[in-house]
Amino acid sequence: MFLSEDFLLKDEWAKKLYHSYAKKMPIIDYHCHLDPKEIYENKNFENITEAWLGGDHYKWRLMRACGVPEEKITGNASDFEKFLAWCQTVPKIIGNPLYTWTHLELKRFFDIDLLVNEENAQEIWDQANKCLATPEFKRREIAKNAHVKVICTTDDPIDDLHYHRLLAEEETELRVLPSFRPDKALNVDKEGFKQWVTALAEETEQPITTYAQFIEALGQRVDYFHQHGCRVSDHALDTLRYAEADEEQLEAIFQKALAGKPLEKADIDAYRTETLSRLFQFYHSYKWTMQLHIHAYRNCNTRMFETLGPDTGYDGINDLSLTVPLQQLLDRAESTDQLPKTILYSLNPNDYPIITALMGCYQKEAPGKLQLGSGWWYNDTRAGMREQLTQFADGSALGNFVGMLTDSRSFLSYTRHEYFRRVLCEFIGEMVERGEAPEDVELLGNLVENISYHNAQQYFGFFD
């Protein structure tokens, strides 16, 4: 039998901590990419392909690595053909976390204890699809049955949050809250910026012809999101640079962007720095948590980007210098006592020591005010999670960590929380075995429960 009840739990302390403490804790998924419309409509999936492979570029990358033609990944092949192609891929990816996750999802959600391969494909297809047709496998029910209490979606500032309102009115067991993701407000150099500003003006019912009006409108949207339960923001900062500008310079940059004129690199850096700094102030005033996702390297394959668009499996990891611009950005906010609670993620694990060192320079007021974000994207592997836990423990206070998130577009990805909790208990169990942590089950059990759930519950204020 693959994936026994003790998988990843190598010693008795790891087993005790997981089974008696971590396993029972609910889930707060404070960052994901689920569609609130899908959550509200609460439909059944058509089949396992829609539930498992739709939009999952983690799987798409592995299928491409195994020579699967694009027709059977994102193309017009039938759903069963795509599913079969994934089943043919899985035996080749032992050692990749998706090998474990794939089987764990089948086991936990569908009670299917078969190895995923071509020979078992039809049986898995039939059994999973039979489950997916039942009321227990509607979108929301999947989350509830996984003991999820909070889902934070990722939402553009101009979103009217219609589906969040409807969910708040009728859903009592599961809280679905928006997150404020103003990437389009910062991407002054991207195509569509002027159109986005126009849409922001329409949403706020006020003219936006100056930079000051633009910032005022963003502040109004922060307030609107707050009224709808939002307590977190999120930023995709693929590159992080720092450059200051005065109001006159900012106005000139803003007008050039609205006129569609080309911007210099210095203009872009200054605009992004100053706009971020003003957003920091809004977040601090509302006691939000700010999330900065740093050092993704987007759309590396130009031909495939032009064919399929973004978020299709063609992103890499950036390795630009981080220390100075991150320090300048944090210090700018701290200088006026307006640094919000902040979670710092980097796709490049080489940045972890830099981040933990800078975190310690700005900690105050709240336990773990600044956090090293969980292993993200290419780092949410066993090795990546352990490295993040090691760096957090080495450089800060691990007991303050707010734990795992899915960062996923899949309703079946909540097993990643189980995977993380097993890795966490393995990590702590090893410390006990080495004599680095005391053989105190109450102390360590509380630590595991806090990291699994209670810290997030207290840190974000979702239940206040």
C-alpha cells in the first residue's frame, strides 16, 4: 500500500506530533487563485480531468518534460485522452512532489488506493468520476470536507466582489474572503494600463486625470475591500527595485503612461516604488497583512507565451540582487511607522537568509510581524519546505510562523496542507532525536498546532 498513515514520519516523535496534533487542525488557506464565481456557483466537476488538470501548470510542465504533445495538455484532445496522458506521465515523476500529491488526492478525496499508471487509468477514471457526480463533490463541499475554514481568493482592485457578497450572505461554514492584488495598478509600463485606470475611475465613480486622484481611488478600493472582509493584500514583484520621485515627477510619469508614451526604466522604477509606498500606508491603516511575492521570472518561452498566454507553465526563477531594494522599501515605510504586517516570499531560496536577516530589523508590536513566507511554487517540495523551515528557525522565531497555503487553482490541492504538516512534524521530530528540542509533548504539540492553524487565525484577523 502506497502512502501509509505514517509516510514522511520517520520517528515516534514525528508520528505523535502529526497524528495527535497536526492532523486534526482546520485549514486557513490565506492565499490561492480559486475563482469566487466557481465557489459561489458550487457546481460539480464534469470529470477528473476538469478537477485535476484544468489550469494546473505544475502538471502541464511535467507532461511536456515527458514528451506529451501539447494537444493532450492544453489542446483539443478529449478529456479522457488528457487524463490518460497524465496517468502515463506519473510513473516517471517519482521524487517530484506531484507524484505524492497525485496519489494523496486520490486517497483522501476519492478513497482510491491505486497507483496512477496507464494500466489503472480506466478504473481511476470511472471511480473518480462517479464520486465527482455526487453532491459531496460540489466545489464548496470539497473544501468543507477538507476542514477548510477560510479561503482567500486573489482579486483585482476593480472587482465589484459580487460573488464574495453572495457567499457572505448564504455561507456560514466556509468564509470566502477577497485579497487585494493591485498588480495592474503597478504595471505602468504594461499594455492596458490606461484602460485599467479608466475602469478604476468607473468603479469609483470619480475622474482620474492626475496621479493624486489615482492614489485616492486606490484608497477607496482598499476601503471597499475591507468592508467586504479583506484583510490581506498580495503583490507579484517579479523584480524589486527602489527609486524615489517627488510629486511633480510622479505626475509627469503618470501623464506619459496615460498618453501611451514610452517610459524610461528610471520612470518605471520610481512609479512602482512610490505607488507601493502609498499602498503600504493604506494597508497599515487598515491593519492588513501585506504579501510580497518576489523573483518569479515570467514567460520565458516567448513563442509559447504568444500561443497560450501567461500562467501556462513557462515561468522561471529570477536571481537579481534583493538586499538593498527590499531594505529601502521596508525602511521607507518604517520611517513613518507605517510598515504593515508583511509576509515575504521569494521564488529563489537563495534569498531566504537575506529575508530573515532583514525581517529581524523591523520586528515589533505583533508576534512575527514580518514572516518568511512558506515554500512557494518551485519550493513547495519536501526539500523546499524543509529549507524554508530551517531558515525560519535559524533566523527568526519558528513558533510565530503562519504556516502553509495552497497558492493553487485546484479545489483538490488542500492535501498540500497535510503534506506540509507531515514535513513540519518530521522536521521537529528530527530536532528531538538530535537533542535540539526537548521531549516535551505539550510544548511541541502546541507549537505544531499553532503553526498549522492558530497562528494564522490570530495573525490575519479573519475572525475579528
